[in-house]
Amino acid sequence: HYNQPLAHPLGASVREIIAQLRYQPTPKLYLNAQLMMYKQGTDVNGRNYGSNIFLSYNTRARNDNLFVGSERAGNCTFIDIHAAYEILENMFIDASATQRNYKLDGGAAQNVFFFNLGVRANLARRSILL
């Protein structure tokens, strides 16, 4: 596994909902929308509640009655809308918009929005073995 953690990227104290919608209204137009919402219990005052996957399992704060967000909860909503139009065979114009809202209990909300526009070529890598 190339020394990467075998755990959920958000840690152990998380509850999430993921939805994806794909639609192709014409042969050359591709639309994709993704939604992810999660609630994550975060570590508080240096105590391990499961949000940091790099901390040892043996250093957890307690074993019983630990629920998602039982200490300090973070709520996140992530929305991504993507459109691609095929201008030539395997050549696309891509546009996407992404919105991310994150709020910790008792903290200020963090809102991020960005827009991407680009040209993409789907080229296959050729490997010639003699």
C-alpha cells in the first residue's frame, strides 16, 4: 500500500453522504454534479478523538460512549458542478465550479469558491515492447 494509511481520509469519527449525478444530453456534452456532506468529530485540546489518521489507535481519548461530534463537530458541504464539451475527437473544453462550506461548532464558517476552465486531451500512452 506504499506506506499510506489504510483508513478513511477524514478519520474514524465521521458520518458522510455522497451523491453524484451524470447526464449526457447530447453526444458531445457531458454534465456531472457531485455533492458531499459530512459531520466530523475533531480532536480537542490534544486529545485523540479519531479525526487524525496519523495518531496511534492506542492514544484515543476513551473507548465507550464516543459518537460522531460528541466533542467538537465540524460540518462540511462540498458541491462540484462540471461540464465538458468534445470539440474534436478526444479533445474537450472543461468548465467546473466548486463550493465548499466548513464550520466548526463555536467557530467561524470557512467558505471557498473556485471556477476552472481548461482544455483537455484524452491521449493514450503507447508502450511498444519489442
